[in-house]
Amino acid sequence: MNTEHQFPHAPSIADHGLIGNCRTAALVSSRGEITWLCAPHFDSPFLFARLLDRSSGGSWDLQPVEAFRSNHEYLPGTNVLATTYTCDAGRVRVLNFMDVTPEGSGTEPRPGALYRIVQGLEGSVTMRSRCMPRPQNGSLVPEFHLNGTEARFGHFRCQRHHPGRLMLKRRRSTTR
């Protein structure tokens, strides 16, 4: 699906892709917003529910700082959702997927582990990641604790593996 973004209103359900791990699933808009996630299981309270409540439902946004066009598609034979952003500065692709390590495999499964990998395709694009979870079905705005390359609240961890800065602003984790 191709989309050009100015963000006048919420993305439609048709503008989302679904990623999951057989225990839970997340909805990812072509804007780079995770607008729905219950973790670590389908019947768990939600962490992100912007799909239902745009102002206080919470989300995890990962997108270029400047205006962009985007499209997303699944990598062939996988449940990896690839979102490609095109802007004046260049092109990047974000791979969105969840840990599907099976129980009993000898490797400890990480239920609810969600990965977002940014790949530069051309040019130099500045990206922004804003993680704004709203646990306890939206009734809690968590206070993050910063520790080097990660921001934590409770068992939730947002970790970065790039040279950018991780900042805490108004009870959300932001990195550039």
C-alpha cells in the first residue's frame, strides 16, 4: 500500500499490516506507528491502542523526521513487514517483526519481543522513534528509567542499537 503522509487523521485499518508470534500480534500502520499491541499474550492488557484512542491510547512511532511517502509489504514467505519511506533526503526501510522462538527449542522465548530494524537504502535520512506505551488498558502513563542504551518501565524495555541519543521526554522514550 502506498501512502503519502501529512497526518490529518488516523490511519484506517486497511492502512495497517499485522505482525505476530503465535502468542500475540501488533498492528503497524504504513506511517510507522504501532497502533495496537497486547503483550505478552492476545488476552493481556494492551500496551498500545492508538487505533482505538488517538489521543491517549499509546503507540510506538518510527518514521523519518521530514515529510515522506511510504509503502509496506511482507517479505516473501515471512511475517516480516517491510515499510519503505521515501523523502527528499533519501530512502530507508524498516523491518517490523516479533520473536517467534518456539518454547522447548533450547533458546528462551521472549514473548512479546518486537523488533524494528532500520536499513538505509539511499541518501541520509534522520529517523525518530517515539515509544509511548499506555499499560493497564490506558490508565497508566508509565515513568521510564534511562540506563545507557535502553529505557525501561516495569518489564517493558525499549532498547536501541545505533549511535543516536536516547532521551526521555514527558514520560515517553524518544531516540534520534
